Amino acid sequence: MFAAEVLKYLTGTGRLLTDCLLTLDALTMEFRKTTLSRRDDCAVCGSRPSVTTLAITEPETCLMGRGPLSSHG
């Protein structure tokens, strides 16, 4: 589903799922489209957003001793 949205965006064709959530029930193979509305007081998408950058606060994972932050062999 995400790949189809990217292709529509890159080619400028079709209708994007802006402000919508598309879900799939894998048991019944039914799609459901839910319209989302923005909240004016939202910290990300509201009229005065306070979250404007992506910050990674978790340290990198160890990767079983082979990662850059590994303290063992």
C-alpha cells in the first residue's frame, strides 16, 4: 500500500490518501478507509507546532556485541 502511494506521489497521478488512514483486515481481505482530521492544538501538525525536528533519543542497539557502542568484543 505504501509503495502505491509513493508511485502516485512521484508520478503526480491518482489521488493521494492525504489525511486518511487505510487499514487492511487480513482475515477477510477487506480494506477500510478512515478520514483523519487535524487538531489545532497538535504539537506536530497544529497551527503552532512545537515539534519541528526528528530527534533520536535511544542509543544504538548492541547488535550482539558487533555494534559501534558495544562494550564487549
